Amino acid sequence: MRFLVLGAGGREHALAWKLAQEAEVVVAPGNPGAAEDVETETVALGDASAVLALAKRVAADVVVVGPEDPLIAGVADALRESGFATVGPGKEGARLEASKAWAKEAMARAGVPTAASRAFVQFAAAADYARSRFNEGHGVAVKASGAALGKGVAVCSELESAMEALERMLVHRELGEAGAEVVVEDRLVGQEFSLLTLVSDGRFFSLPVAQDHKRLLDGDEGPNTGGMGTFSPVDWVSEELVQTTEDQVVAPILAAVPGYRGVLFSGLMVVDGRPFCLEYNVRFGDPETQSVVRRLGAGFAEALSAVAQGAPLPPIEALDNCAVTVVMASAGYPGPYTKGIPITVGPLPEGVKLFHAGTALHEGCLVTAGGRVLGVSATGPTLEEAADKAYAAIGSVRFEGRQYRTDIGRTR
């Protein structure tokens, strides 16, 4: 079986690395780390005709669309129309991530538990609503409705910070079209976890649970990012809670979006034992995937092939281990950062894998090329041992201005 994985980040490197244990893999455009593990090709992900030409040239049996933007643009539709079995929803299903406003409406129609919210395109109306929620004793989350690379959410415990977020998005347009419409929703307080579910025309199977840390700094402080690290398993998430989440959050929304083939990412907040949906993504989570694939045994390639064909899902072996992935980011991230900073990598402990997210080669030298640069992923029999390995490895990875959290897998 031959897979074509589309994308250039840490998620795609992790998927390619795992699939290569069971199948032939090409990743496009990939990155220097992925090129050490599998074959890479160049392609413009937003150009459907170029993607189709590449899929034909490499004789792909299954195409896995990694990032959200090509899915939102309808690349999966174009691939299927040309006869390629594809992992990733069509443009209609991708609306769940393309528009948080639309997704919240879909949740309401499907009866999915989620925070009360309203959508706005005008600053004054959004500000009035946010003020009214604070007056009633609620904090709020201000979310860019469009896809904003995980950086379009401001969790606000004070009215002043909500106003600042609304100004950034609706007045100054700092997120461009992604923030031209915003969702203002009540802030939920509880514990978060992420659920990645493989979906094949209504049938679904959830992968091991992970927990992501979005805030930049230790103790979940600082600005939101695309994700600073993940770990799996999550000891406080029981099998019963996963089943409840599937029944109340996954199944209802899939019934509202028939024909979905791909991955449904559910971001959850558990309040008083009940899961509430914070958001849906329509692709593998990043950096959740980097930890989750470290906990999968045999059957992943066969399962993704079944997803792509809309066939019944075979079982995937789940390993009895623990995984911790710590993101190393550029100085300044999630704000402006400098690219082209040299990276050196020394010897790594056994059980550690570096997933490249924002790297490039310049005159044969590895350099930074993104905000999130590397995912340092380690496994062990316990979370503590996996975390210790990951942080030991970080000591061997050097680049100027590197920043990372020191509590991933150590604070739950």
C-alpha cells in the first residue's frame, strides 16, 4: 500500500513516520525531518491540479490531507472525484473548522453540549454582548471564526482583555479574514482533553486520548499558541467519559454531516463530569498526533485506508505505554519571530523522536523556519519517565532563543 501524506509540519512528519512502519509513504512537501524517514516531493498544497498530478505520479493508493486549509479549499473533493481514496472531509464537512460560527450553529441543531455564544462581525455589537456576559458573572472566550492556526482564541477573565481581543480581530484585523467574524462564548472552567476520532461514513473509532497545553508558559499562563506540548494517556479520562463524549459530542455532529471520511478532532472541556465541546477540527490535531502515534501499534495504515474508502474500520493496537511531546518554539512565538536560526542536535536518549514542525535546510545546515520548530517526543512506562526523557533530549537540541514549557507531562 502506498500513502501520500500532504503537509509540511510536525503532524505530517508524525503521520508519515508511523505509516512508514506498515506501508510505503511519500510526504509532500514535507520537511527535513520527514525526509530522513520517507520519500518527499514538492507540491503547492492549495493547488488542487498540482496535488492531483502528484498523486497520479507517485501512484498513491491513499491520500492523507494533513492541514486544514486544503480541506477547507476542497482538495479532498477534487481527489475523490479523480478516483483517489482520501482521508479528509470534503468542503462541506470542513466547514466545522472553516467557520466556528457555523460549527456552533451545527452544534446547537445537533444538541451537542457547548458553551452559550453569539457570532459578530461588528465591534460595537460584540463589545456590548461581552459586557453583558461579564455583568451576569461570566468570563468569555473570544474566538476568530475562521481557521487561525490555533492562535485565534483569547480566554478572558476580565472585560478589558475581551475588549482588547475584539479590537485586535474586528478593528485592527490582526488575523485577517480568519478574524473578520468572531464568536464570543461563555468561558467554561474545568479540565480539557482532546479526542481524535477516525470516521468512515458514519462509523467511527477513537484513538487514545491526549491532553494539549495551549498556553505559552508553565502553569498554563501567557498567550494561547497552536500548542506547546501534549501527553497521553490522560489518567483522569475514563473509558466511560470517552463513551459519553462519543455519544454526546461525536455521533450527533457526524449525523449532521453525512459522508464524512477523515478525522474529527473534538476539543473538550469537562465541567462537573460532563463533556462540553469547545471546538471541532477536521484533521489530526497538532501536536496531539505526535504523542498519539507513539502509543499505536499495528493496524494504523489499514485503518486509514478503510477511512479513505468508507469501509468498516479494523482495530488498531493501542500500546501500554506513555508518551510526552514537548514543543520547542522560536523566540517571539506566538508573535513575530526570526527564521533561519541554526539548529544543532546532539545524541538523543533511546525512545526519543524529533518531529520537525518548522525547520528547513540552508546550505546544508538545519535552521528554524517556523514558530513551532520541533516536537521532542518520548515514550516510557510512565508519564514521569517519558517526560524526563523528553526534557533530557531538549538539552541536546540547541538554537538561539529557543523557548519551551518545562511542565508538559508533569502537570495534569
